[in-house]
Amino acid sequence: MATKSELLFQACCSEHGYGARVISPGSSRSADFEVTAGASLFVAEVKQLDPGPDDRKRLRELETLGHAAGELTPARLRRHIADAADQLSEYRDRHVPMLIVLYDNIITRGERPLPRNYLFQPTRLEWAMYGRHVARFNVANSGEVSYRGDHRGGSRHFQAEDREYVSAVAVLTDDQMGTHLDVFHNFFAEYPFPCSAFSGETDQHFRNPSNPLSGIHGWSKENSSLASPN
């Protein structure tokens, strides 16, 4: 049975006029969709984040205390990206762009213990893709503190010659603006994801302005005026 996120992704593709063909639904190690978007062809793996014990605990805290701690580390996000990337690796011989699609379905008893897409905030996605932002300081015996620069921490998923077959990570959202995607492009992608795909008024594309492993540069928004392929 298709998940909520898979149905939403199919609907989103249909709204754009794309063909989305399910790939081997009987295999747990297969990507979900082969998508034809005009002249572009890509493979997409859709991952849905569902509520777990920590989310239910957080909701109880909100109900009883009126507040709850947020999830600061992107460990759960990294796990989903790694699992999706491993599944997409089976399709490397197709030599086409590959897209990981994430959907926030963390809802408990009709309530969200965290704001929608809290785990998919751009900074958290950057941490999960390229490693956490680490600032280095020296503390002298005198107590004087000197700054030594920034670098990336471990647990990164994307770098040169490491999962470069993943073209981008996208966040699928259904809200008052409809169903839309925010696409975060992998700087090291062997086959870049086409910006002409998912380029509607509510879709967005983001890139790293320079090598994300050489410094902390954040994301730059791409021109959103590109026409959708038909």
C-alpha cells in the first residue's frame, strides 16, 4: 500500500504534468519512482518520517508542561538520507539524476509535537548532507580566547566520490499553498538535478555557492522563474 508521502509525490508530479512510474513495488530495496519531466528523466526515492516514541513523549510534555525540547541533532534525518541513498545506488547504471524526497509525517493524535518540517530546516539539511558546523577556538593559559576558523564535523553523507550519484535532497510539503517541493542540490552530484523540474510558483531550488566542505557558506536560492517542462 502506498504511503501518504508517495501519494502526495505522485499528485505533485501529476500537477506538473510529469509521468511518475512506480519501480518494482514488491522490492523493499527499490527506489519508488522513475519520473519523466519533459525531456528530463530522473529516479526518486520518497522517505516519510513518522512519529516515534520521542515524538509521543514530546507531545505529552507539551500537553502537561506547555513546552518541550526540540530535536537539535539531525541524527534521524541522516538515517533517512543514508537509507534512501543506499536504495538509489542500485540505479547508478542508469546515469540519470537521482532525487531523495523527504516528507514530515510526524503527527501524534492529530497534533504535531514539532513544527512542520522542523527537522528539514535548511541548516539541518546542510548538517546532514555535509557535516555539522564546527567552530574552533584556542584558550590560552591566560584565559585569552582566539578563533581558529570553522570546519565540518563528521557524519557527512555527500562529498567528492561519496554518494555523488545523489543529485539532490527535496522536502515535500502539503500546506495552504498546495503540494510543493524545496530542492537542495548536492554540490558534488555527478548528474545535477534539473532546475527546470519542480519550478512552479511555490517550488524552490537551493545550491551551495561554493564547496561546502571548504567553509560554511549556507544555501543560495536559485532563480524561481524557470518554466516547468511539458
